[in-house]
Amino acid sequence: MYNTGNRGAAVRIAFMASEAPVAQTARAALIGRYGDVPVETSDLIVALGGDGFMLKTLHGSQGLDLPVYGMNRGTIGFLMNEYSETDLLDRLAVAQEEIINPLAMLAMDREGHIHKALAINEVSLLRAGPQAAKLSVTIDGRVRLAELVCDGALVSTPAGSTAYNYSAHGPILPIGSNVLALTAIAAFRPRRWRGAVLPATARVRFDVVDPDKRPVMADADSISINDIEWVEIQSEPSIQHRILFDPEHGLEERLISEQFT
């Protein structure tokens, strides 16, 4: 159960919304009912939009240690609760908190520039030309696949395992399982390789084979780097994102339910 503050004290909410008109309308209605404070002085954030906006909100509030309660005013709402205006404070009082850690991506492009980014869902590598990518896959310093020919590959957190990872036929990972999913995207060789489940402590490295002929880009929660030479990915346990869910509709339940739909 989430503690909304000291007994008798009004909870200070910062309402944030995507640019979608339906989200902006919802924000105005909620502010009229509950008030609004700047994020820096709030007890929590209410994010209005879809999963993409939730990820943007989590990244933007990373250094504030604030829980985020999302309400779906977008297309996809796996990380969001259902929208309602009238009972928000009651829902916040009984909301359950999930803690997720992002992935840290370190990448070098073909000009030798180093890039860093964090990803709450996944880090993906995608072919950037007409030919399939060729990747060498190393786990904790040991080459596990010398040549993976594919349209791409990704490393996913449990929270992101129902997103791009699931669409690429990767496994759904329970929250708190302390594992990551390594999933190939349209693998051609080894044709039947379906990926791997790795410990959360694993350090994954992709080296691009023949990048001149087969260019590859990397993407970390929509932060893209073109023409990469290599990428290293590992979980970042020092960073914690706090997401609030309604009882019986938490992220763990959503992960289980998704496998039976």
C-alpha cells in the first residue's frame, strides 16, 4: 500500500499529460478537482497518456525519487491504470508500488563516439540497411554466439518484456525475477535460436560484424544511435523507478494475465 503522506495532510499531486487533446482535457479536469503543484514540491506524479508518455515521465523524474501513478489517456496502457476523475485520492491511498530498474546502454559508433542512455523497457539493435545484421553476442566476457544473422536483437527488463520483446516472441518475465530477456528479431542464422533468459547481473555485448556492408542502429527507449560498432548493456540497480498500480491490477498481475489472452 502506498503512503500518501502524513495523517491529515493533503497529498500534493503534480499532474502531467501528453500532448494528446484527450490527455490535456483530463489534466485540466483533475487539476480543477484536486489542485496541482510543481513536480519538485509534489508527493507524487499522476501521468496521463499512454505507455510512451509513462516512460517519458519516469525518465524525466528519475532524480526526484517520486512514485508515478499513470492513468490511461493514450493508445497503449500496459503501465497505466484505468482513467477516472472522481476517486483518485481513494485509489492512491491503496495503490501498490512496483520497483523497476532500468538498463544502462553504452555504445560506440563507427566514428569512435561513445554514447550512453538508460532504458526502462529495452535496448534494441536493428538493421539500418537492406541486408540483415550480423552480430557477435558476448555474455560476461564470453562469446556465446560468434555470428547471429537477424533483423535485430534486444535485451529487455521484466517491465518491458510485454512490449517489443513479446512482439518478437520473447518471454514474459515476472517482476522481481532478477532476470533479463535476450531476444532475436527475425533470426536467420541460427534460424531456430529463440534467445536466452539471463541473470539480471549479466553484462551483454553486441559487436557488429561487417558494419560497412550491414549497418546497425541501437535504440534505448526511443533514444537512437546510428552506425554503431558495439553496444554493452547491463541492469542499473542503483536507479529505481517507482510505479503505482491499483490493487489486483499491479504489474505482476498484468504480466500473468497477458499470457492468457
